[in-house]
Amino acid sequence: MSKIIEGLKYSESHEWVKVEGNVAVIGVTDFAQKEMGDITYVDVPDVDDSFEAGEDFGALESVKASSDLYCPVSGKVVEVNEELEDAPEKVNEDAFAAWIIKVEMSDASELDALMDAAAYKAMIGE
Amino acid sequence: MKYYDKLIFECSKPGRVGYTLPANAFPKAEGLPQGLCRRQAPALPEVSEPEVVRHYTLLSQMNFGVDSGFYPLGSCTMKYNPKINEEVAAMPAFAGLHPLQSAPGAEKVLEEMDKALAEITGLSRFTFAPCAGAHGELTGLMLMRQYHLNRGDNARTKVIVPDSAHGTNPASAAVAGLEVVEVKSLSNGRVDVEALKGLLDEHVAGMMMTNPNTLGLFETQIEEIAALVHGVGGLMYYDGANMNPLMGLVRPGDMGFDIMHLNLHKTFSTPHGGGGPGSGPVGVAAPLVPCLDQIRVSAWHGNFGVILRAYAYILMLGREHLAKVGEYAVLSANYIKECLKDVYKLPIEGVCKHEFVFDGLVNDGAHDEVPGATTLDVAKRLLDFGFHAPTIYFPLLFHQALMIEPTETESKETIDAFIAVMRRIAEEAAEDPTLLQEAPHTTPVSRPDETTAARSPILTFQDA
Amino acid sequence: MSQFAYFPHTEEDVRAMLERIGVKDTDALYADVPEQFFRKHTCALGEALSEQEVREWFERLASMNPKLTVFAGAGAYDHYTPSVIPYITSRSEFLTAYTPYQCEISQGTLRYIFEYQSMICALTGLDVSNASLYDGATAAAEAMKMCVASVRKRSRVLLSEGLLPQVLDVVETYARFHGVEIGRVPVMDGRTCPGCLRAALASGDVAGVILPQINRYGLVEDHEGYAEMIHGAGALMVQYCDPSALAVLRTPAEWGADIAVGDGQSLGIPLCYGGPYLGFMAVKKEYMRKMPGRIVGQTLDKQGRRAYVLTLQAREQHIKREKATSNICSNESLMALWVTVYLSLMGPEGLKEVNRLSYDGAHYLKEQLLLSGKFEDPFPGKAFLKEFVLKPKEAPARLQERLQKAGFFAALCTEEGYVSFCVTEKRSREEVDALVQCVKEG
């Protein structure tokens, strides 16, 4: 059983979004980290890079796989979690604590297109 | 194999040398300006000649080649590498040739190889510049685009690739500036022709195919596929990685292919060298010949030393034996498949060509909460018995893919011994999967920690 | 069925195998091949030859190549190959192995690649090397793609016109198909023109600049201040180097380069009519995950033994597919072994001495040629190592042909109407004097 947190928004590509005012804190779900296995590297963008909703902004890497990360909302990166550079295993340890980027949203209404916890739970079929 | 621990740097001692050079008979010239010189000598090892020879000999003893034993690595065509090939490649009158020198003997080799490969494949002309299979693919796709551009047809940006294709196909297409469109396979492992029809339009530059495909299955509808792709103005690209079963029997040019590459290090017996040098000559049909002069993909004439070896191989076999290569390879593959399919899952029945794919064990020993043995475990256990492992987890269509290619140069005795070991491993898995999960037991190292290697990379020697 | 030395199958074996499969002959195994394609072409190739006949045929072909004393470089150098190298590289455990997919029985290959990577880093001063690429020209093309992949939303790369012609051609071919715009920076006064470079960088859309450490005229370029200029414009600096010369020249790291590439041929690999050679690439650590090709890393196995594995594979084509920076699969592994054994034998002193001999020989030759009065020096006073160009008073093509008839491969004609010469440690004083004599007699 994967952990799912109530009150967050979820994308079909297994990112979670926590809304803090105008900023979306983005990470990957517990389900996604389990699917990847031991994560060896988190490829993150630079601060000030801009992304459209659905655009890939980085990737998770394991020994034998690479999985793109997709930005659930449009906006500009205001912070990246630099801790992950030397400790990618933090995503395995607690995927909801190991946020990846913070994005200043350009269109908060895009959040409405994302799933809530119940819908995401149904999607992953657990 | 015995474990030997040292790196050459750890054999080093200041003051030792491993070279001899002539005395300097020239007047000493004024040196380079200081600003252009490095500050410190490079940290290269200082070792005597006998130590160098012993070190690398010991390293070689931790390695396994085709000469060491059976190497059923699917899609890699690990056949015997004839020794006369090495002799001709080392001839000083070839090895000492500068690439810009006029050299009628070397030029004749390239001409004769061009003719021979055209004859074998049914295409018109070959370029020998590509240095590997992936390099050939890239070159072929550049030629595909160049052909369309020469005709003012600038809108062709898509290339269709089957979902069973090797990862290099989409990667090469992307590097050549083409957008990859995947076409699905049917449950019988062949391209879904109906799905293909839906993808065809005036934006298609061409389609890349391997035939037999990566499952070792012949694409029976190839004629229709080629006609459909040609019908919308696209070109057919043949990935020659799997040419071995067809040599002398079936020609890609006759099947409707316009461009192809060959892997001389697979089909034409040149040694793989631990991952190169290879050679990936690209052949084209007559309308594309003018495109060959419009691109330059390597510095000189490609890997000439590899081409020499392949030419020797073709001469040794002659037309009669070239046509036997595929027959024996296909015979051996089908024989192994039939002898093992009761204990390893065969996802697609029927005759295969030079290789086939199992989808893991029938009985992997799993029960209750205890997981069973995987394809990785089977592969690792094989190493204990002196066999190289098959290709594993490729193609991606099956989760436990185990891809076996025996080639024509293995005897029935070797193949029977392999079958017996594979059956024994299947029994071990059913009884005690941990024996497999902890394998290999007899090799110099066992299951290195790849996660730590990737998380905290150590990529050069660190002097302690 | 006729027997052949490479096929172990006897008639009896074939019969038994067919029987087990349940078909009557091998053609039945091709029943799925449409009839119109199977055995329809009568092969026009010759009949099989015996090994002796093959050997004799190649001896005949070999004898057609004129035997010349090489005084030419232009990207392929006639350095000495110690006899240990072919001896070691022909060991079949190395020669006949595949890419080291099964690390437990490939520690030999993995270990020498790790040593190779360490040596390339020692020569370039950079942090990370891959396991090798095809050749110098394709390594430069890979560096071009890396620049574009590393700098977001920029797709222009500048090439110095001082790069070797074959390097420019290959990089430009790759760029044309990959959608990378190429700008050229001319050479003025013997080096890549800094003013022109500054002007070209001003457009603000440049992802990288590729500069020759030794340019096509053989001149060692002074790149003081270039790194600051290039990095200031947000681009990456790539240096194309001769790795043999790196034993004495200021390193790419000391120049401030982010990426170094070049051809490893000068490290003891025979000329062999252009290949197999090896392309090398080394980068600063921050770019290692964008680097193409195999990389070997050190780790421990489950019993704590030091072990080597292919690592950082998530960059590669078999995982990233169309999103990979490069489509390259294998490297030029055996040539990496070649170079590794060479550098082990030569060590820092030997490689320095190779450069000293080449340098003194080349400077002596240039002086003698100028004394003959038959040449002008287009770059007087400029620093060079083993290769240089002169402007001949006689027609360049005629000079080259004349020397060739006398047994020298020398005075290669360049696009600018110069002729180039190269001297390595293999050229004796007698050979150099004979070449000069021959030039004078024309």
C-alpha cells in the first residue's frame, strides 16, 4: 500500500502538489518512488526556469531506469531542493517530505485539473 | 577466474620506466613559452615493462570472451572470430598507412567490400565511414533526410519505429532530427499493419525495421509494409543487427529496403573488443547514392582495420558457406528453444530465426510471501557454469525477457551442455531460489553495489 | 552438407537437431519467409578460398600500397607503438569479449576502462572521462550536442576555423541534422581571433565554443582570457586537443575549458588508413550526467571486494531512448586498452620525451627547410610542437608529388596553398636530412 496524503493535489504522472499561497510545492508520490526502486539521481532545473503545465522539468534516475518529471502547473521555478543532489535516497525514504521544486504559479486555475487524494488513490488502484 | 585486486596506478613507483626511445640526435630547440606549458607532469603510472605485461595479463584472466566459452548474448551475434582476420589487419603495409596517403591496395579493399556487401544485401552502394552499428543507424537516417531534402520535400519529420525496437533506433532518430513515432506489435510479435496504416501520411520520412525483429521473428508482412511506406513517399530502413540468419538467403534490397546498415562485428565475424571498435557500413539503393557525398560522419575511411577483417571473412567463406551461416544459426536457435520451452516461458510459439526470447522461468520457486528467481538470477547463475548469460530484460515487451542467440559456430555438444545447465538452473529455482538469488558464487566478484556506484560515482583512481 | 572450418555441425548433428525440432530440413525453418524473397538471388560472390590463398591475396593487396616515410600529420600521427601493446590487446579474453554487461566476468575490461578514464583525466586535468567515443571528429560532434543539451534554450555553437578540416566537416554534418546553428570564428595572426569570438558571442544565444588547442597550422594557440569571455556569455568552452601533446601543454582545465575532446590515435595507435582510432572526452564534474558514452565506476561487491561496473547508465540510449543526448552504444574499448597500455609503459617521463624528440626534430626540419630558400614562413615566431606549415615557392602539389616519388609522405597541401610537415620521435636525423636534400634538389 502506498502512502497518500489528503489535501494535496495529484497529477496522472504521479507528481503531488502542495499549494502555499501562490506557490506550488512539487514532489513525486510514494507510489512513484516505489515503482522506481532505489533512486540514484534527481535531475532538477535551475531557479528562474519557466515551465508550461505538462512540460517535463527534470527526471528521476535509478540504476536501470529514468523517469521524466512533469510540471503539473505553469510557472517559474523559485526554489529547488538542493539537498536531493547529494541525497537522492531521501525521495525513497519519504517521498512527501522530499519536495523537488517550488513553482510560482502563473495560472492557479490549472490546479482544478489535478486529482484529489481519493481520485489519485482510485487511479493507482490501491 | 581468480580475483586480482590492483590498478596499474598501484603498481607505480617513482623512477621506473617501461619505454625505450632513441637518443635525441637533433639540436635542442628553444622550448615552448612557459604560458603554454602545463605546470605539473600528468599523474600517469611509472611501471616497468614486465610489470605492465603481468598486470594486464592478470586483468585479462578476469574476463570472458568468445574464445573462453559459449556467449549466447541475444542480438549480439557472438560468433567465432577467425584468426586469419587478425593476421591481415596487422600487416604493416596496411597498419602503417596514413589516411591521406594514396594507397591502391587499401582502396581496392574498400571497392571489393562495397561490391560484396551490395551483392549480399541487394543495395547499390556502401559507405564505410560509420564506426559502429549505432553510428550506421545515425548515418542512414541522415541519408534518409538528405534524400527528401534534395527533392525539396521538407515536411518529412517523422520516422516510424516498432515498439520492439532497440533503444538506439529512437535515439539515433532524435539525433538525426527526426521525430519518433512508435507502431505497436501484435500478440504474435509482428508489426501491427493496421496500426501502421493509421500513422502513414506525407510527414513520414521513413520506417526503421529489424527483420527478423528483436524477438527473432520474421516480419511476414514485410512486402505489404514496404509498399505502404513507399506509397506515402517514405523510405524503408533496415537495421542490419539481425542480418546473420538471412545472409546469402534473403536480401533486404529485395524486400523493399532502401537504406541499411550492417554490423561487421556481428554478421561478419570481427571481434567485439570488449565494446568496440566495430564497423557499421551503410548501404543505399540507387536513388540515394548521390546523398552519400553530402555528409561526413567520421574523420577518415571509417574503421579500416575492421573492414579488412570482414573482407577476409567473406573471402574465407565464399558464396557457398555464407549461405550456410544463417541455416546453422537458425537451426541451433530453434533446437535450444524446443529443448527448453517446457521449463522457460515461451511467449510466442512457432519457428524463430537466429534468436528467440523467453519470458522467465515457468516455475521460479515463488510461494506465499517468498519471491522466486528472476531472469537476472538465472543469468547470474549461468556464470557459475562457465557460460556467458543471454541478453536480459530486452526487448521491453516482456518483463522477464531472456534473449538467446547461439550463432553457427557453436557445436551441438556445447549447445547440449548449455541446455543441460539451463534445465538444472530451472530445477534449482523450483527447489531453492536463493541459490540463484545469491549467484554467481564462483566469479572474482559477485553482484557489485550498482546503486551506490550511481549515487556517489567514483570514476577515476583516487590516490589514498 | 559440405564441411567448413568455422562450422562444427556434422550431418548427424543436423539430423538429430532437426528431428528434435520436428521439421524435415533447415528450409522448413524459413517457412515464414515469403517465398518470393527466399533463395531467389544467385550469389555472384567467389567460391571459398583456403586460408593460404586469403593470406596471399592480402599480401598482394598490401604490396600495392607504396611504402613511404611519413612526415605528415593533419590529425593522424606516426608515433611509435611498443610491442607490448599488440601482444596484450590480442589476448582473446580482451579481444573477443562483448561490452561488459555481466560485470562479474568482465572485471578485466571494466578495470582497464577505469584506468583509461583516470589517465585521460590526468592528461586533461578535468574531472570525468567516458570510456571513449569513435574518433576525434565525432567526439567534437558529441561535445557540440552536449553544449546544446546543457545550456537551456540555446542552439548555436561556434567553431574555430583553426580546427582540422575533417573535424569541421563532421561537426557541421551532425549540426545540420540536429538543428544546431553553427557560427565560424576565423583564425587571425595564428590563433582563433579573440575579437571575432567576442563579437560572435555578443548575440547571446551561443551554447558552446569549440577551439583547437593546436590548430590546423600546427600552432599552439594561446587561449588566455577565452574562458572568461565564453563563460561570461553563458556558453561552454570546448577544447580539441592532441592527447600526446597534453603531457607538456597547459591542460584544458588550466585554460578553463569545460569539455576536452580529441583523437586518442596519437597515443600509440597505428595509422591503419584512418581507423580504428578512438575519440576521447573529459568534462568538468557538473556536466558528467550530460556526457555521452559508457562510464565505468568503482564500487564494492556484497563481500566488500572492490569491483567495477558500468554506471550512470540512465543517461544512455537504451534507457532514455529518444531523450538521450547521444545514440552511442559501445565505445572503442579495445583502442582504450591500447591507449591505457601505451600510457602505462610511457609514464609521465616517456610521454614527455616523445614530445621532446618530436619537437626538436620538427624545429630542426623547419629551420633546414627555411634555409633552403624554397619556402616562406607564414607564421614566423609562432609556437608549434611537431607540426608546421610553410608556403612553398614551387607549386604545392608538385612538391608533394616529387617527395612521394622519392619515398616521403610529406608536404601535404592545405586549402590556403601551404604545405604541412610533421615530425614524430620515429623520424631519425638521417631521414630528416634526406627529406631536406630531396626538397633542395627539386
